Amino acid sequence: MSTERTRGMASNAAITAVTQVASMTIGAAIAFVILLRFGKNRETDGLFAAYGIYGIVVVIAQTFRTTIVARLVEGGSLFAALDRYLGAITVIFLGAGFPLVLLGDPLAHLVIGHLGSTATHTARIALLVLWLAAGLQLVSALLAAALAVREEFAVPGGAYVTGGVVSIAGLLGFAPLLGIQAVPLGLCLGGAVTAGVMSTRLARLGYRPSLSGLVPDGRSVSRAGLLLWAAVGAVSGQVAYVVTIGFAARLGTGAPTLYTYANFVFILFMAGIAGSMTIVLAPRIAETWDRRPESLRGPMLEVFRAGLMMVLPVVAVVAIAGPVVARIALSPRDSRTVVDVLLMLSGGLVAGIAVPVPQIAIYTEGRYGTLAALSAAGVVLQFALCAAVLGIHSLVALAAASLVTGVVLGVVTLVVVLGHGTAPVLGMLGRELLLVGVVAAVAFVPAGAIGFAGGPVVRPFAALAGLAAFVALAPRVLPRHWELAQRALRPLSERMGRIRPAAA
């Protein structure tokens, strides 16, 4: 592959990673606005149950940014291919209407029915509106992929950021009139703006959509099936989240909402660290890997070292300052619960930075059946573990179930890719975790002790002091780890400035 093409792939990966982080940040901001505006009640429980189901379609859409690009360059004409895949998107959208619209009521009762009619009614109405938002997300993802083929990366990034801002504005503007249902309406408005910005750019490039392309035919169904099959491996985490929310509903009013707040922050961390590194690394590994499992050890070690330098400080800061920050919008008891759930989930960040390279290897080899099997096993395991710990009556126990599921799937992924070489790699990763953990402890334990002794006012400053100590100590004690972390972040920071809210 030419140097120019390789450079384009790297740019695509980096800008997609930045866009993903920006989108997740806006999602967390929306959750924070919901918390401040609506608090914690049966309506928010119903909303977040619906949002979790809607999120499955969003995850499918997000996979298009990588899986559909190669399809769009087939046949020579990008715009003709775009018309063809608009038909496939129509099939997926109509198919999503079956669970979200036609089965919305029984689905809402299944997930959130234990909390009564208020929660289920909220979820039912939200699912109906979110179906439209999901369609806009599907279209936006396809348009973003088409622009990526033209090496237009900043426009999709700006479109997603702009759409997120519009979603927040719509939420705030319609909340006095519509209450909690202002949230799905805001997401629809934001999705329309996102799709509109990218459609405008494609129109300026000469694209004129064919109405006949929107009418599904047999080939559209086939293309939709291929897109869904490629996305199976990515949706398991979201399906597992919906399963967990269903069990959280059995713990009482507000439990699904609190779990969702913690999960939003966890997903933000996961996307910002493990997810971004996966996207940035994918082109390089796909081009250079010689298909030998042992040759993955070097990249795995580098990714794990870089990830630890980001994960451990983040977890330490949350542990020290998290409960105080959460009290801005939550009661002391609820803030402690949210932080405890987040800390339990954050253990999964370690597994998250261990598997990007093996996952890329599986994608590179086209082993989608393996990914589907792993995904199905993960959902089944999550259901079983949640059922097993439900009697403890604790959100932290449900978070522990999610952590165990993530760790087990991580180890199984290593076994699938590395085979007999898994045990030495696990030992290598364990030593790295211990090494960086000791350095983090030296920096944060004294700061944490001072913070807990000084009380709520002191703890945020203690967390910052611990972070400053880590930043000062790590480059001296772990220079290679520090260099790798900087190298992992550099492609993102170089392009962060290119993403600006776009004007349609």
C-alpha cells in the first residue's frame, strides 16, 4: 500500500477516535443534564432502559465507520455505492422498528416492568421517538463513511459534535413542556443536524441521492445482513448493559438511573483510552501483521504499558475526589453508590487495554463468527452472573458481575488469538500492572490519605496533588511507559483542533 494511502488510513483512524471520544463526552454531558434537570425517579429509570435498547442500534451504526468503507470503494463510483447502501440502511431501520415500535410495550415491561406503569410508559414512548433517532444515526454513520472515502474526516467530526450540542439545547428547551420525553426529542434533533451537515457536504461534492436507491430490494437485504453480521461482535457490551439494567430495576426505584450514570462515565473512559487506541492501531496492525500470534506480543506490551499510564491515574483520581464531585448533583449516599459502581466497573479498563491488539487480529483475519460466539457467550455469562448476585441487593454486586464478564471475555479472547502463548502473555501483563501500580500507589496513596483526613473540601485538591506527583514521578521511573503513552495520544491531540462545531 502506498505511503499516501497509509497516511490517509492513520488520519481516518485518528479523527474517528477523536470523534468517538467527543461523542461519548457529549453523551456523558447529556446524562449530567438529565441528572440536574430530572434527578432520580421512575421516569429516569424508564428513559435509561429505553436509551440502552436504542444504544444497540447506535453501536451497530458506529461500526459502519470501519466496516463499510471498503464496500463503498467497490465498483468505482462512490455515489452509486452510497445509493446502494442507503437501501441497506433502510432495511436495518425498518427492522429496528420491530423491537423498538411494534414490541416496544412488551420489551419495556420485560426490562423495567418491576418498577411499575410510570417507568414502562416512559420507556415505551421514548422507544418510539428513539427509533427515529436511531435511523438518523444509521444514516449519519453511512454518510461519515462516504466522506472518509473522500478523505473528509474533520467534517463528520464537527457534525457529530454539533449534533450533540443541539441535542443538549433541545433537551433544555423542551424540558419545561415535555418533561423527560424532551431527551429523545433532543436526540432526534441532534441526529437530524448531524446528518444534515454531512449531507450538505456531500451535495457540495456532487452527490444527488437516488430515490430508487432508498427502496429496499433483495440485494439491499443481503447488504444489510452483511453489515449486521460484521457488527455482532461490537454490540455484546450494549446488550449486556441492557441485561444489567433489567436486573437493576429489581433493586428498586432509582437503581437503573444510578447504574447508568456510573456506566456513562466508565464508557467515556473506555472509549477515550482503549477504544481510541484500537481505532488508531487498527490500520498499522492490519498492514504489518505477519499472521503469527507471537508477533503480537510486542504491540500488546506497548499498548498495555501506554494504557496503564492513563488508566491507573484516572481510577485513583475518581477514588479520591469522585464522591465529592458527585455530590454536586446527588445525595451523599447516592454519590457514594455511583462512585463505588464506577470503581468496580473501572477494573474492566485493565482488561480493555489488554485486548485491543488481539481484537484487531481477529478483525484482520475476518473471524466474525468467532466474534459472534464471544459476544453471545458474554451476554449469557452476564445474565447468569447478574441472576446469581441479585440476592445481595447491591448495584456494586451487579457491577462486579460486569467486571467478571469483561475479564473472562478478555482472557478467552487472548486464548483464541494466542493459543498456548496465552499464559506467558498474562504473566507479562501482570508484571506490568504490578510495576505501574506501585508507581501509582507511591504518588496517590499519600495524597489520598491527606484528602480523606482533611475532608470533602481537601479531597479534590489532594487528587490533583496525587496526579501532579504521578506526572512528575512516572517519566523518571518509567520513561519507556511514559513515551508510549505520549505516542498513543499524539495522533489524537494533533487532530483535536480540526474538530469544530459545523455550520450546516
